[in-house]
Amino acid sequence: MIFGTFERMVAVNLRSHFLTMRYAVPEIAKAGGGAIVNISSIHSRLGAPGLFVSYAATKGAIDTFAAAIILQEYLDATINDK
């Protein structure tokens, strides 16, 4: 695994979700609730020959990211992770 490839996967696949939720979750909470739909990949759980390990790792992180952020930051908000 090449470090540059891993960094790019984190930037594209994970940081984009972080930045979107950083700005969206407070607005959803102010509006009284809503839903966040994150799309990852089947490879987040199964992996696949020929795919980069970094791809599967970042997609796996997306699977739990929204729920963790909501639990940490907005316990009283009505926001669903779909």
C-alpha cells in the first residue's frame, strides 16, 4: 500500500463526509431533525481482491461515521442515520 494512495482515499472518501456533516448536522438539528444518507460500498465489509486496502478502510469508516458524530455532538437532536 502506498501512503500517497491512502492519503488520497482518506481525502476523497472520508474527509468529504466529515466536511459535509460538519456543516449539515447543526443545520438539521436547528431545523428540528432530519436524515443523513451516507453511501459507502459493499467492500467496506467484505473487501475485494484487486481493490486498495485504503478504499475498503475508508468505506468502512463511512459506515459508522455519521452515527458516531451524531451520538457525540447531538444526543438530543432528532437526526437519523440512514
